Amino acid sequence: MEKADMAVDRALKFAELPGASGRRYVLTPVGCIHLTPTELQLVRIIEEMEGVPVSKAALARRLHRNKRVIGRLISRLRAVGVLASEAVFSSSGAQIANRYRIADEAQPCEVIS
């Protein structure tokens, strides 16, 4: 399976995770992680935009949240292995944005109560 096909397949899996009323879990290298509703929205947006550089301010506007909240969410999701990021630089060498993607190891999972 090509990487592009894997990304689409993974995106569909995350898109099908239940919303605010359901359970939202992601299997990562550190275990099965519960996502808050805002984290799930962020993961879905990053899947849609995978490979496109985007600023935290743009993500904050799209989620109707503060830029600092988005920064904390991204930090947590990177720390637990849900997200990966790559810095993007302008031709002059200044950092302009990050390119976020869902980590290859992150997969939706179900938790049996």
C-alpha cells in the first residue's frame, strides 16, 4: 500500500471516531490515549491538511480557540505519539510554519470497559 493510500485510510478511521458523546481513543507507542473533543477536532483537521504547512494561529481560528491552547494540545499530542511535525522555512531561512501529520504509529483503538 502506498503512503498516500495509508494516509487516506488512516484519515477515514479517525474521521469515524465518535464525537463528543462517544469514546475517543488512539493507540500510540505509549498506550491507548483518550482524546478530548478539541484534540479529536485538531486531529481531524490535521488529517485533512496533512502535508500543508499551517500556523498555530490558523488552527486556533479554525477551532475557535486561543493560540496558546492549540500549542498545549499539539505539545501533548506530540509527546504521546499522536502527532509529528516538521518545521518549514522561507527562502531567507526564517521559520514560517510547521507541517503537521498524524504519526504513523497512531491508530484509533477501542477500550473495553
